[in-house]
Amino acid sequence: MEEATLLPLDARLARRLIMLSQDYGAEIHVTQQELAAFVGAARESVNRTLQSWQRSGIIDLGRSRVTVKIAQRLVALGERPQL
């Protein structure tokens, strides 16, 4: 829970997606609600972030699926300095 209070949502979400992709591959079968629970955020906030990343070409979204297309960008987002 410490991470949830110290890092911005995009950094927490990027870190979680990288961890999941290391375990399950680039195509991750997970709901937005599950991701929200993992990072301690509202589903709506997670959806906005994921939509932004999809528009940027970092990920692709499907029904209960996130496909990581540019893992390096997620790693960079996850390494943001703490505020």
C-alpha cells in the first residue's frame, strides 16, 4: 500500500502492467476493475489512463485484455520520480 500512496497512478499502473507482462506475456487477461484494485484506484481513473496509452500506441485494449506493445515506454512511466 505504500506504493499506492507515494506514486502517481500512471506510474503505479505502468509498474503493475510490466510485472504482469513479465509473468504472463505481452497479452494480459485482466479487467480494468482488477487493475484498479491492484493499484488502489477507481476503475474510471484506470480507464482514462489506459485509453491515453492506447492512443499513444503503448498498449492495445480489448475485452478483459491489455496487450503491451511498447514495454520500454511503460518501464519509463513506472520509473517516474516520487513526488
